[in-house]
Amino acid sequence: MPSPETDATPMTFQCAGAGEPFILIHGSVNDSRYWAPQTSVFAARFETFALNLRHYWPKPWDGQSRFSIDQHIDDVAAFIETLARGPVRLLGHSRGGYIAFRLAERRPDLVSRLVLAEPAGVLDASLAAPDAPPANYAALIADAVACVQRGETEIGLEKFFDYAIGPGGWAKLPDARRQICRDNALTLIGQIAEGRTPYSRDAAEAIRCPTLILDGGATQPVFSGVAAALSCAIPQARRVTLPGATHLLNWDDAAGFNAAVLSFFAKD
């Protein structure tokens, strides 16, 4: 199915099912294929759109053209507007969770229900614990980005997954999952200067739609900290933690993840 044209660079997507629209936004070094454990389950109840953000597979980034978090937010907003079916259910994982959060903050008219699966990023002083050291997302992934810039893609992805799911995480992934990340590895370079800002209390309190925040019981502190802070600050938020799951929680516990999302929607 064709997608809306935005600045002459269309997003692509996978679509399945019928009913109300439900949009899925992938995270860093991923694409629509990341949602394989969810697509058929969600499509049984909703028309499910798994997006490929601008510059991600199957149209890889050239490493030169504009790469911007605000562009991705605007692209998803334009996609929803083009559907012309009113506010939608929106799910984002990791970096995609950040995009979903900002979209719900800036365009509440476009989002009816929001699911944030371990939204990535850092907290500002209004949300962080008083004794928490200042955090800089670009610094957290700088080693990984430097390797990718040198053409050492495999080493860069290893370092990135050391950050995302812990030491040795890359080696634990099935090769099909690793290939998705290889296909999108260059986008790590773009993320360094993409313009992502910290989460603030004012922004969280601006989200007025019912919100589900999902995190894993075995995830990294940087993700559980964001999940805890946002679940307290977003007015209509509830938090569900999947025991034993890492940052890749929708793969680690697909059944639990899917059940939590569908249960949340069943409360409409």
C-alpha cells in the first residue's frame, strides 16, 4: 500500500487487519519487521499499520540528508491525518516511544490511546531523581556511533546492544533479528544530532489520553527510570512491568506484551 508523500520521501508500512486504525512505531536500528510478534495478533482486532520511518529499511539513509526526530514526529502526524479517520491508537517502542510521546503531547487531536513500550531518552531535572547525574543520550551511544562511522558496523551494533539490553546482548539475538539492525545501522549516525530533548514534567502532564507504559523486569536502569517517571507524571497513565523481559520486551514476552496492550484497549 502506498504511503503519504512527505518532502518527496515517503514512509512505507505494512498493513493488516480491519477495524479502527492502530499504528506501531519501531525504535532505533529497526523497522516494521520488528513487530512480527504483534502484527497478526493486533490485526485480528484492528487495522494495524507497522510503519517504516523515513530513512529506514527498505529505503536506507544515505548518511547525508536531513535526519531529525521532529521530522519523524511530523511524518507520523501527516500519516494519521492522511488516513482521515480521526484520532488513532498509537504504540511506540524505544525511540519510537519517544516519537509517540511527543506526538501525543503536541497533537492530542490525533491520539486516542497511547502505549509507550520502554520509551527511550533521558529525564530533565523536573522528572529525574534529585541525586541523579545529568544524562545525555548522545553520549550513551557515542562509542557505537563511532564504530558505525568507521565502517565497523558489527562492532557498533554490539556496543549499541550492550547499552540497550546489557553486555553480550547482540550475540543472543537470532540472526534474522540482527539482520534487521544491520539494514538500519547507518541511522545510528543520524541520531547523534537528531534534536531529541529530555522528557519534562510539563510535557508529560500535557498528555491527556489514557496511556499504558510497558517495561521489562530485567531491563536496563535507563529505561525503567523513564518508565517510572512518566507513569507518575502522565495524568491517565498506568504501568505494567513484564517480569524477566529486557528492553526487547515485545519479543522476550510476546504473549504478555500483547495481552497487556489488548487488555488496556478493552477498557475503552
